[in-house]
Amino acid sequence: MSTPRQFKINRSSFSRHYTVLAPDGQPLYYVDQSAFTRDKANLTLHAGADGSGAVVAVVHLPHLSRDVKIGLGDPSSPGDITWEEMNRASRDASAHQWSVTLPHAGGKKTFVWKRTHKVSADGMSSSAWTTRDLKLVEVGADETVVGMFTSKRGWSSCGVLQINADYGTEFDLMATATMLAIYERARKRRAAAAAGGASS
């Protein structure tokens, strides 16, 4: 394991994007949300502080599917993008499994995001009442925890993503994209439930 690295995840209540901050506090990714544009990714990760940065990953959340499609790279350059899937690994949506090829870490590895109340990012604590906290487990490695997301609600704060494994930038990007996919799908589900309750 390497030295843990923490990435702050921000999104204000009325914005249509997330911001991922690097461990040094600088903007790492600007994550654009799209809910109504046909065939466009639900989440598009741009390098840097705003949407003018290069596209480094996209996330598709199909409306009628429990699975998630993730592209590492820019879809406008089909030859330079790698597509992966994240599948729901539990009936109650508390676990999501994905794989990624890591040339510098022994080839293809499989990981599972699992809901947790016991594992948290350094300096933080997980609440027994939240369903948003996650731990990232490497499959076939004695259930080694290689990362976690600990939620921290505020005006603009979603929480902190901590990555403990040094598997390279592609792994960091995939871990970030999959975590955001889970968070965004849950956020949309809560918003839909709130809207339904308000109209009843």
C-alpha cells in the first residue's frame, strides 16, 4: 500500500457539476452532469477546473439498467477510449463490482464498492445513519481495502474519496468515476423520491 491520497468531492445544491480536488487542493476534475441530452454521458470528467479541459472519462447511467458503462478517454476519439462496466453485485444495491486493466499492476484486477459504516477516510468518521459511505475492496486479495468514500454533507461538500493503493493514474480515475456513478445514481433516486412526495 502507498501513502493514502485524499480527493475532496464538491457539488453545491443548485449546480450541475461536481468538482474533484487533488490532495494539494487544486482542481483535478470538473465533472459535468447531463440529464436531458439524448445519447450524452450522464457524467463527463474534464481535466482541470472547468468544462474547457480535456475529456478524460465518461459515465453512462442507463435508465432501464442497473449496470453502469464507463469510458476511460474521450468518446470523440473512439480509438483512444477504453470501455468498462460496473455491475450491481447485491440485490439491495449495497455493492457494485468493476474491473480495469492495469498494465503496471499485474494486468486486469477486479474491485467492489461496498456500503460501510465501519471504514472511513483518515481524519473522518462514518455515521451509522448514512447509506452513502463506501469502501473499495480488491477481489482475490484477502478483501484488502484499497480505498473509501466518506460522505460529508455541506453547502458544497459531498465528502472525501481516499485511495490507498498505488495502481497508477488509470486506477485513480476509474475509482473516481465509479464512486461518482454510485453517488450520482443515489442522488437522482433521492431527488425523484422527494419530487414524488411533494406532488402527492
